[in-house]
Amino acid sequence: MQKDASPPMPSETEVNKYLERWDSLENNSLQEKALDKLFFSLSPHNTAIDDILIKASCLNDFYSTNVFSIFAVAKHILSIKDFDKRLNAGELSLVSEIANVPNLGRTFYSFSSKYCSHHRPLLFPIFDSYVEKTLFFFTHKKSIHHLSEVSKNEFGKHIRNYNTFVDLIFAFRTAYGLEKYSIKEIDKYLWLLGKEYFPKKYEKKIAK
């Protein structure tokens, strides 16, 4: 059911509440545990097509990222020069490079942020439509960023530039006094809050 009330303002109490909720959701916690095992232990590198394929397939299945040609995406990732070196260095431009797969006619922004984040969760925050809606709400509640003054449509366009999105995530964390939480923890909080207060079925789905 769609909530009538606005989401509560961010605070340590609120973040802790949603992080505890995340841990209590068996589906979420076990999927994350499986992905951590895959990305950190079984296939941490991106130099073989089979490793990339299995990681991309699992991400697409678990998170419904709507990648309709996993093999094309995997080949594209394999073709990116110095991928692992750039990933380890936290080079944000990797997200847009992964997202723009030649000849597929669309971008895979949410998927690409998730692919990088699951390798380096402290360096690459995840973009998702729930996170977008939550950030829009709190950015306009408090003037924390130059995007605080833009319309909803313009906001969506701006944060599809990954550098701008990352900058906004850090600005949000600082503005609301949440520096003690990792980027991964902020991800979880924003996503669960957005899913609860801004369900997709009540709004036109924002393309990833």
C-alpha cells in the first residue's frame, strides 16, 4: 500500500532501523551473501568471459536489471582496457563505459553501477529508481546540493551522470550527519526507504 505520510527525516536512528530491517529480510541478506561470495572469492577478476558472464547473469537475475543480452554486455566488459586496475582505483567513468554497450540501443546504468559496486562497495554507490526518488525528496527538503533547485525531470537527467550521482550521495551523507555509515550502508537505507514510500506501481517507471 502506498504511504500517505512523507518518509521520516534521515538520522542515525532511522538508518539503524532500516539496516536492521535489511538484515532481517532473508531474501535480501542471502542474495547479498551469495553475490559477495561470487564477486569477492570465486570470480573477483574480469579477465575471463566466463567469470564476467556468471557475475552479470546473477546480478541481472537477482536485481531484475532488464539486461536483455548478457553475453553482449559481458563481451563489452571484457573489452574495456585495464578494467580491474581502474575498478580497484575507484575510477567512476567505468560505470558509464559499462552502461553504454555498442549496438544494443539503450544504456544499462543501474546494472553497471551494481556491477562495479559489488566489486568495490565502498567506492561505487548503486543507482536505482528507488534511490533516485528518495534522494530527490531529501535533496529538496534541505539545500544540500545544486540539484536542490531543479525539477524532478531535470534531477533524473543530472544524476544519470555517475560523477554527479556520487557527489550527491556524499553530500547527502554529510548534510544529514551520517558520515559514520559506509556508502554501502547508505545504499541499503535509501533503497529500502524508497521501496517503502515511493513504490513503482504508483508512479511512471523511471528508465534505468
